Amino acid sequence: MNVWLTIIVAGLGTYAIRLSFFVIFGRRGVPEHFARPLRFIPPAVFSAIVFPELLMPGGLLDISLGNLRLLAGILAVLVAWRTRNIVLTILVGMLALWLMQWLMW
């Protein structure tokens, strides 16, 4: 019962936080001094998810050429830089990783 109560309270809290932005800024819009830092949230979250997987596979720092995830990530960064295409970047990065893992296996 405690688990369900925790889930319900957390869900209601999350809903209330999200709803508060609509209530406060719904008619007026978000002020620029508040909106400008919000633009950095998606890249910061993405970096927090991706970089540990690229740089620390297995929990240990590995920036060697033997780190296939890092090599595939570098290739994906180059594709993203040149094409600005998210889908192509993900496809090239994943295919490169799978191919390198297959060749090294």
C-alpha cells in the first residue's frame, strides 16, 4: 500500500508542478529572462545520459581506441555536425557501434 501511495503522491506532485507553469504563464507567456536558461535543459539532460555511457563503459573511465562506444559516438558527432539530421546521426552511430562490435567479436 505504501508503494502505491508513493506513486500516486509523486504523480500528483509532478502534475501540479507542470500545471503551475500553465496557470502562471498561460496567458502572459514565459518572460525572456526565464525562458533563456530553459533552452539549455535538453542538451544538459542529453549530455548527462550519453556521456557516462560513452566515456565510462562498465563504470571505469576509458578514453582509449578500444572503447567502441566512444568511437561510434565520435562518428555520430561528426555526422550530426555535417548533416544536422538527428535520425541519420542516431542510425550512423548505432550501425557503427554494431559493426565494430561484430568485427571485434
